[in-house]
Amino acid sequence: MSSAPNFDELDLFVWEGKADILDRIARCMASFDVEVIRADGMPPPSQDRTAAMRPSVAIISVTVIDGGGLPQATELLQGMPVIWVAAASRERDSRTYPPEYLHVLPYDFTCAELRTMVAKLVRQLRARDVAPQPLDELVAHSEAMKSLLAEVNAFADCDHSVLVRGETGVGKERIAQQLHLGHQNYSKGAFVAVNCGAIPDGLFESLFFGHAKGSFTGAVHAHRGYFEQATGGTLFLDEIGDLPKYQQVKLLRVLEDGAVTRLGATSPIRVDFRLVAATNRNLREMVASGEFRADLFYRLAVIELHVPSLEERGEIDKIAIFKALLANVLGDQLEVLGETPHWLSDAVAETYFPGNVRQLRNLAERVGVIARQLHSWDQHLIQRAIALTRGTPAATGPGGGMGLGANAVGTSSAFDAAGGDQRKGWNGSERNRIIAALEINDWKRQDTAQHLGISRKVLWEKMRKYQILDGEPGIPEDA
């Protein structure tokens, strides 16, 4: 006999325009410790709200997507697993769903079907959460990074608060994770990460302090806030400099008292966590200008760590990180492609990355997509991707893009080299280039057309010719 699904502390984000579906989902999950975050129809809920609530699983009506809500949904979900609710009953639903709609419930779903599907996604999420994270940005050949990691190892097992400083994208959260993993006791608890810049004013108390059942409309279950969730573990407050002053006061009070009281409750609850905060701002200047509370700053900055930028770390670290990130993107295919060419390593070393490791990861993903689609280190196309990263013009085709303009057809040496046979090979190469450009631009046709130096109409005609479907390449007509 199978055990009941474990839905402890699960937040469901439900985007559905029909009240009966919303009510049915709430009823199906009512007997479990589940918080249902409802959003009725269009327009979509704010990204700040969904980011702050950090839901585990989304349930979205297909009718919302059919009504033009896909771009908003993609932006809101940020990789969150999705259960789609069909527009018709199982008997009447003749729609063929795209392959990315992996989990589709019929309009007349049963509670058992919903719970089974949610339980499956929750198991996948928890398996992913316990999997070790790659430490690509913690590659340390430079003295600056070696010094930082030595400090992390030295301070990881202390109980004091840590303030991690550094530019955007340097990997401050990874440093916080290393501090968490290195603590003898707190590493046994949860690592709770919160983006302080995405906390809507009206939700701060509920998110951080939690709420009692029935404390407000829609509070059908008691909810533990971030302070409680982090008890026994680490609370990581990213972008702490973005926290408004009235919220700073409440955070300071919890740090001093070691207790929280949920909204709608009267009894305080003891909390015990290790606090790690991060910022890309100068908190000392903010204290001097009155933007940040001095007493909170001194509570946070018992230990201060500075994460060096890529430029501070130097070319050796930059290349090593890029290769590690690229290896993660390509996987086994890297063995087929062979060693990263010297010209690519040199180009990475010479490029300035104001977005640091985050921007370097984006370039590695772009290069990985190109290499995977073309089965080669296509210098022409990869240099174009690097030029876009630099924000400078590159050697392009007559259309100003990647060499697919009308005058460039059949004349590009890069096409000929990759294509082999001039008649069929060139078409195959062009098709691969189009797919690579679509991948780089998240399958946004307008951006892809601009990238390629052709009009959107020409791009659409070429996609039809080569049977390139959105997100799923097909087979050319002349294959």
C-alpha cells in the first residue's frame, strides 16, 4: 500500500481564470499543509509577488496561455515545474499539447489525479535540492580567490553573522552556501535564500514572520515564515541593502529577541539560525547617509567577506571558470568536439564581463548551444556571440547579423566549410545556424531575425522551409 504524499510546507501557485477550478484545487489540497496562491485570469500577477512567495509548483490553465499569457508565464515561472489544466474534459480534449507541457490535467480532473501529479513533481524537486551544486565560480587559481576561500573555511563553523560584499554576479550566494555547508550544526538545517529586493511591502510580515490559520482571507493553513523555515540552518538575505528601513527595524528585532510571532497569533516562537547577508552596495555609505540602520549594520557585519570580480581574479580564473561552465553545458558532447580552441580561450580572456560570473555563464551557454547544434567550434558564429557579450560590432554578413542576409546566401566561407556539399550541405548548415540563433535568443523570432540580419518575414519563411517548429527542430523538406 502506497504512503500518503508528503506536502509539508508546499506553496502552490495557481493561475486560473475560472473560480470553480480554483475552488476545486483548494478543496483537493485542503487536508494537506499546502498554501494555495491564487491568481485569477489576466492580467498576470506581478513578478515581484511570485518571486517573493517562492512557490514550489505552478498550476496554470491552458486557456491563460492561449489568451496570450505565455511570455508573462515564462518570465514569472523561472524554471518552476508546471501542471497545465486543459481547456476541455478528457472526452472532448482533442488538442495535441507541445512536448514541454509534460504534466497536463484534464479539465474534469479528480483530486487523486491532482495529488498524484503534485506529489511526483515534489519528489523531483526534493531530489534536485539535495543534489550537489557545481562550484564552477569557486575555481581558485588567483591569489584573491584563494584568500577568500581560506577565509570562508576559517569562518564557516562560527555562529556569527556574515556580510558578503561584491559586485553583481560574482557568486555571493555560492559563498553563502559554502559557509552553510561548513558549519558543524547549521549545515544540518535548511539553506533559505531570500531576495530582499523582491519583497512587496504588503507581504513582508507574512513572508518573514508567517501567519496563523484564518489570520486573513485566503489563509486556509498556518504558514511558517522565512525565520522559522531557517531555524536550525542558514538564512541568506541577498541584496540586503534594498531592504526598506521599516523592514530593517523588524529584522533587527528578531535578531535581538530570537523570536517571532506569526500574523494573527499571540504566542512567540523561538528561532535560531545563522544569518548570512549579501550586497553589491556600500552599506557604510548608506549608514552615513541615513539609508541603512547603523545598529543593523553592526549586527550583520560581524564578519565581512569580499568576493572579487572577474577582473580582480584575472585571466587564468576567467578561462578556467568558462571551461568548467562550458563542460556543464555540453556534457558528453565535449569529448566529441575536443579541446576548447585557443582562439576561444584568448577571446574570453580579453573580454570584460561587467556582470561577472553570471554574464560569463550566459556566454558559455551561448557558445555551448552553437557548438552542440553545429557539432563544431564554429569560429564565425562564436565570435559573433562574444561580440554581442562585449556589446561591440562583429564581423557579420551584409545584413548586419550572423551572415544570413540575402546577399550573403551561398557566399559565406563558414557556411561552405560547415556544409560540405554546396547544394544540400549549405542548406543543412543554414538550418543549423538558424536553430542555434533561435536557441541563443530563447526562440524569440524578432530578436532572432535581428541577430541573423534578416527580416522577421524571411526568418519565418526559412523556418517553414526547414520545418523548424518552435522549440522542436523538424526535418527539411529536401532531406
